[in-house]
Amino acid sequence: MTRHNSPNAASSAAPVFDSAGKLAAIIIGVTAVVAGVVMGTTNPILRGATSSQGAQIDTLFSLFLGIASAIFVIVQGFLLFSIIRFARAPEDEGDGAPLRGNTKLEIVWTAVPALIVVFLAIYSYRVLADIDRPAAGQMVVEVTGRQYAWEFYYPEYDVKTAELHIPLGRQALLKITSADVNHAFWIPQMRIKKDAMGGKITTANITATEPGVYPIVCAELCGAGHAVMRSQAVVEAEPTFQTWIQSQIGAKQRAAGAPADPKALGRQLYNQYGCNACHKLADAGAVGLVGPALDGIGGRAANVVPGQSAEEYIRTSIVKPTAYLVPNYQPVMPGDYGQRMSEAEITALVQYLLEQK
Ligand code: CUA
């Protein structure tokens, strides 16, 4: 059955939507709305923000969404009402009433949105000013993105780590940059997402409001390892944070002097330089899955490459990760460990891995 709007067909045409079509449209519409609401309310990264800045951003977002939804409902309501109320009667072939604007109405529908936009602009500006304001006792953390890992440096303590730790309730000022291509630093649950660009520093304040471990994601396509460029933000009470930072300082001092326990030092370096993020190793409590597991590496590293000792193989794999690729793994390991680690640290790490039999 075809339908035309030609004058001949008009009087005999069936309604444009038959009742089955109407029903299908309603079912699809309602399903889409329900699915949207379920996805929006159950996705863990969209539930309650875990930083005070994030909470303000959420409030602002909800306000925008609320106003937009209200306007949508009002406009669609009028539209639906008009479609039903002013529908042409079946035999009515006459013209509609001539309408020529309505000055009062036009003033109202220009002035009201203008006021809403001005209000939202002022409110947005206040939120932005508020989340950018430094708080007393602020702690600086320098964040560097590189293909394909995040590095965190605490200038106050002269400590470098592969995992972000922040004390609960104390504001952290993140100074974000990149050592190579563009990345984007993203902690979804804290509602912070900032570009990390070489030669530039972007900043963000975060004041964590809930203890926990939150994923850090790279949100800018930066190469083959983009999807695995992840870390985590650990939010802990101030005393726990102090214990952690002191353990990092202690480890660094041990690394500088003659190490008392080479195994403890190796384990420390393994976690400090982020090996743990990608390489599973029971001795270091590491569960990473991005790269090959290193349990027992000391026992099988000899003659992986013919004629090369286990020590040479491990050392080369650290300073030049692309030299020998293990089948089924992507070449995504940062290539600059030779520059970032001291010679003594590399030696200590190699010795530690050799001990893993
Ligand atoms: Cu770094 Cu994507």
C-alpha cells in the first residue's frame, strides 16, 4: 500500500501511522529512554564524584541537564498538544487562520532563554573560579605522561612513583605535562581530565573526598599502547599517606647508599618504576597483565637469545624493550628506562630479576 499526498488520494488515504506503527514507535522510544537512564545511573564512573571539585562539576552538570530537560519537555509538550488539538478535521479542505507573529510572545521567548544563559554563564564562571582556587596546605604533584606510562613526582618529598597517592581531604595541585606525544590525564571518578602536552604544563586541583583506589586513564590516542596507558590514584588518610611517602623516601635512600637487602631494593625499584603495572611478579605483589609475566624469569632468561647470558638479556630488555619481543605482546613498554634509572638502579633491578627462579 503506497500513500501519496496528491489531492485525489487525500480524502481516501489511510492515516499516516497505523496503530501498529504507533505502538512500535512508542515501544522503541520508551525502551531507549529506560536504557539511557539505566546506563547513566549504573555506570560506576558516573556515580558520585570522589573529589570536591568533581562534586561541584556534577552539580553544575545536573543543573544544565535539568534546565535542558525542562525546556525539552515544555517544547515537545506544546508540539504534541498542537498536533492533537489543532489537527485538520478529515473533511476540512480550507486554509488555516492567517497569523502574523506575536510580539509579546516573541519578547518572552527571547528574554527567558537570554536570562537562563546569563545565569548559567555566571554560575559556570563561579564553579570554575572555585575549583581553580588553591587551598592552604596544598601539595604539588608533577605528572608526566609518556608512551605508555604515567609518572608522578612529589617535589616536596623528592619522590618519584608510578602510582598517584593523595591524602584524603588535602588539596593536590597536579602539574601535568608529557615527555613525548600528547596524552590526556583522566581520573573519571574525580571528574578531572586534562591534556598532557610536551613543553606545556596544564594544572588541575583535586581534593579527594573518599578513600579508595581510582583508575587513571589516558584519554588521548597516543600510539599502539594507548589502551594500556593506565595507572591508579590511591586516596588514603593523611597518616597512611605519610607512612607511604616515608617508605618511598627510605627506598630511595637505600638505593643511593649501599643496599642492606638487595632483594628488598629490587622489589622496591620494580614497583617504583612501574614495572608492576604491566608485569606480573608474585615476589613483588605485581598483577599486571599488559606485558609478559616475570615469575621465574631468572631461570629462563639465559639463551633466549642464542649466546646471550641471562643478565645481558634482562638488562637489554629493560633499556631497549623493542630489542627482543615476546610473541603475542605489543611493543608498548617505555623506551627510556636507560635514561630515567641510574646505572646502579638498573644493575640492582637486573640482579633482583635474575634471582626470580
Ligand atoms: Cu597516552 Cu593515550
